[in-house]
Amino acid sequence: MSDPEPETPPVGEEIHLPGETALPVVMAFGITLVVIGTTIGPAYIVSYFGVAIFLVTLVMWIRDTRRDISELPEEHHHH
């Protein structure tokens, strides 16, 4: 006996993919600065820049994600 075919979305179904963004790369750079700053003793100022970059990119990423979710068709919203 063969397994039943996996369910596929209807032909008209649009698959949502998030838009391209550099935010993950910038966020990783901020984290890298934090690690470098905490590893190289007196270079703690580098950590502050890293934390600032991380927080700014985090806020931007959350804002973009919320906007993307709000633009989805109503049937994709989960309550």
C-alpha cells in the first residue's frame, strides 16, 4: 500500500515569504562587536556600539515582521 499524497495548498494559495532584509546580518555584526568588546578588556566601548546596533536592528526587525503579518490575508491570521 502506498502512503496518501501529502496535502498541497490550493492552486490559488499564495505562499508568504518575508522580504529580503539585511537586518539579520547587521544584528550578527552587533553581537560580534559585543563579544569582541567583552573579550578584549579595555575595548568595552566596542560592546556599547554592539549593543546599540543589536537593539536598533531588533526593533526594526520586529516592526517589519509586524507589518508583514498585518499585510497577510485575513485567513492567515491566528488568534
